[in-house]
Amino acid sequence: MNFIIFSAQYLPTVGGVERYTNSLAKELIKNGHKVTVVTSYLDNLPMSEKDTDGIDIYRIPVKWIMNNRFSIPIINKDFKQIQNKLKLKKFDFAIIQTKFYLNSAWASHFCKKQKIPSIVIEHGTAHLIRNGVVGILGSMYEHICAKYIYHNCKNFYGVSLACCQWLSHFGIKAKGCLYNAVDTSQIYNTAILGEKSLKEKIDFSNKINICFSGRFIEEKGVINLAKAFSQINKSYPNTQLIMAGDGPLLQQIRDMNIQNVVLTGKLPYEESLALLKNSDIFCLPTFSEGFSTSVLEAAALNCYIITTSTGGSPQLIKDKNYGTIIPSMKTDDIVIALTDILNNQNRIPVCTKNTYNNLANNFTWEKVSQDFLEICNKQKESI
């Protein structure tokens, strides 16, 4: 079959939606299908190309706003040329990633006009902007955009049950889940590749290593995590917190000057996985996730996971025999969770094994691609 996936952001930009799109595309190609990804233009990249995995990529012209987090399509000559090329490719089925991008609104219109059966996959569990007048206006925009996309495509899925529940906020009833996932063997092999160079930067020996990997933004709870570690480190001086990534809050954490906190900056992907492989505990006190790829990667690399109930984490971490789900991202809750597992380190091997088995049985790209193809075939049969 010939598939088209619309994703407003895509590699080399690194994020959950981008990796989801790329991983699903590669799995479909591995099974003999064709895949085209339509995304937003980035400087110094071609408007169209075929990558080394055999994915056809088209980049439509856009204007970037909100620190390159949101793109607005520019309807010009280049845009129309790409649109005309897509019309000639005769796609069998389409995936539209997330409901709040103008790219997705255009994609839903394009699929409807071209009579391409399509689904929308939702990755969020909260509004993009949460506070103030800008948050109110942003919320209004999201509702209007979601309504327009739903007018063109009634088939919505979530990457977790929480995403499906979030869709109900917009009056949309999800038809099911197409979970976020990982390739466990690929993650392990990639982590091995980054291990040597990472160990030249960080000393993991004779320490209990706690790590965070992601953007240094409010939604990820990075400030509260740093404060919590500063408290527990007094009682557990052999602990080390390694925080990998960058973002607007990095300098604030650097200025806190907390003992035994290592700030690596943004790591190459293989080193970020090597960090998980060499850490004992992964902590992500986030309040806005669909189904965190970092949590799935941590499970694949046998890290004990401490995170909130946001997104799909409760489906991976079913109870205390799998990891720790904290009630909020508050500093006190993080302190309690870290203290508990540091006092009961014998739980770590049992919990990480249970979580890995749950991951391997339910959250792999092989399974998700099979689920998607079943949805695709049923939807095409019903037309």
C-alpha cells in the first residue's frame, strides 16, 4: 500500500511526534509498503528527498513562530508545486499527526478533496499554551482547528488512553489507541554505540545514578526535580543526578549550583540512550505528555521509572511492581518517591523486569504497525 503521513514537525527536529512518524514509517516500509512524509520546511534542507530508509519526504514552506514550536503554511508557488506532486501519487491511506497544527487542518482538507481515507492520531493531553490571555486565545484556536479537522475526518485515535480522553474535551470520541512504541533491540544497540563517548564525559562508577533527559521547560518539572534532589542528596551523598538536554530553564538550574548535579547539555541521540542504560533511576515529573518516548526508552534500557500519571505512563507502569507513579510534579512528591526507592533498592531489578516485559508485549512498532494496518483495512472495506 501507499501511505502518506502528515507531520508538522519531523526529523532532524527531535521529539515524540517526530520519532513516532519516523518509526512507524520505517516499520511499514520494512513490511513492503511505500511511505511519504509531508512536513514543514527547515533551513538548509531540500524541499523534497528520499532518505536512506526509503521514505519520501516533502517539506512545505512555512513561517515558524513560538520558538519554532508552531508552523504556519505559506501558500506560494513552492507549496502549490508540492501539493500537485502529491495529487499524482495516488495514496491509499493517510495519517494526520495531531489536531492543532494548521498543517493538519490543510492535510485533512487535502485528504477529503482527494478522497484519501485518513485517520488523525492525537499526541497531547493538554492545551499547547496554558496560562493568561495568550492561553485563552490559544485554547480558542485549538477548538476551532479541531472542529475543522473533525469536519473533514471523523476517525481519531490517541497514542494513549489519556490522549483519547483529552479528545473528548473537544467533543471528539476516539476510536481507539495507536500507542507510542519503541524498537527494543534498536534502542539497546544504539545505546551501546554512545556508551564509550558518554563515559568520557560522565563518571557513573560507585554512584546511584538518577537521570533526566528532555527539554528544560516548565512542563517537564525540571526545577522541582533539581530541588528534590538537593534535599535527598544530603541523606544519600552517593547519589548523582544527571540532567541531559537544553531549554529556557537550563541556566536557572545551573545557577542553583546543586552538589552532585551533572548538566550535560543536549546529547547526541546515542549518548542520551547510553545515559539511560547506565543510570539506575529515570525521573520525569511532567504534567504534559501524550505517551513519553523517554519513558518507553527508559523501560527498554532497564531504568527504574518515576513519573506522573500524565499520558500513557500508567499503562506501562501498572502499579508499584513496575515503577512509581507520583501524584503530582511537586517537589515534595518527588522527594518521597526518590527516598522510597533509595530505601528499597532491592525492588529495582524486579520492577524493571516487569516493566520491560510489559513494554515488549504491548508497545513495540511491530505491534503498532499491525494494529494500524488492521484499522486501515477495516476503514477501506467500509467505504
